Amino acid sequence: MPKKESDFFERVYLVAELIPHGRVTSYGAIAKYIGSARGARMVGWAMNKCSSWHRFVPAHRVVNSKRAFNWQASFPRWRNYERVASKRRC
């Protein structure tokens, strides 16, 4: 990962760590906070890669512009869980 990109990702992760327990924020709000107002997609990309960072990143506290959590991108191992859960509801 290029240095510039890794610096951006690190800033995103540090801001995500500031989100209090029980609260959420959006990709766009994080982008504005770090001074990259049009960087919401890049924040989303960073959150998608957060599992490779050396500390825990509370990605579950970051939502998209529709206030929905995009857990499929952030936590791919849970895709199977959704499939199993949907079969049980029937």
C-alpha cells in the first residue's frame, strides 16, 4: 500500500476509534472530519481493509449515507450467517 494511502487509512482508523460505544457515524462524516470532504468512498475502502490494521477498529460503528451498516463488505465471514438466518425465518 502506498505511503499516502496508508496515512489516510490510519487517520480513518484513529477517528473510528473516537466513536463512543452505542453511537455511529457515517463514512462522509469521517471524511469531513479528517479534511477530505469528498472522500467518503475512500473511507469506506479503508474500513473494508481495517482487519489488516494492528489494532481493533470499531468498523461496526460506521454506517453508509442511508444509515445502514455495510457489514458484508467489512465482515465477509458473516455472509454465510445471513444466508442461514434467512432460511430459519421462513
